[in-house]
Amino acid sequence: MVDRAVAVSAWESLFRAQVAIMRSLAEDFPSREISMNEYDVMFNLSRQPNRSIRLRDLNKHVLLTQPSVSRLVDRLTSRGYLHKHPDPDDGRGAIVELTDSGYALFRRVAVDHMVSITDRVGDSLSTDELEQLTALCDRLRLGETTK
């Protein structure tokens, strides 16, 4: 059985590292055209087949509340970066799609953002440590246990 104090200490360390890194990346965010939250939505859409996803499923991938995601999607849609249309399988839902101009903007910002990420994270850990960190974070995210 895992020691509770060790588990809580690990959680706190992970949480504080994430906050510090996100603050640093926000300060260095390389775009005035889109915010970091808008970038996150575009990033998640860029990873989907056809760069589209149901709005309710997009909500599962971002760290924003559902109303905040809806407003953000509406803003990006009004600027031509996203296209939003009714879900043909469920008229109550919506499909959100990254437009070609939105994808082009995302790609331009992503190149510079990756430099910031590499500087902040890659300079602190070795390649082996980064691979271990990725595996550990994936296990935590997926809820895998050691039992």
C-alpha cells in the first residue's frame, strides 16, 4: 500500500510544477492574435480526424468550463478560425471544425510555442527523464493503477 503522505507530496509537487510551467509559458506565449486558451482549443482540434470534433467532446480535452469553451468557440468562429455547425447525428449538439486559416495560424504559433516549451521543460530534464515523465503522466491521466 502506498504511503498517503508520499502520494499527497507527489501530487502537490506535480501540481505546483504544472502551475509554474504554465505561468512561464503564458508569459512567453508567442501570439497576439490568439490567447493561450484559444491556442489550446485549436491544438486539440488539430489532433482530431478532419480537425473536427463534437463540442461536448472538445470540453473533455480543455481546462475550461463548458460555457467558457462555448464562448471561446464562438469568438474563434466569428474570426474565421473555426466553423461550427449542427451535429447531423444529434441536432442538439454541434460539430466544431478548425478552418484552413485557423490551422495555418495554429501552425505558425505552434512553431514558436514549441521553442518555449522545449526551453522550459527540455532544458530541465534529460531525454530519458522526459520519456519517464510522459509515461507517468499518461498513467495518471488514464487512471491506470499498479495493483
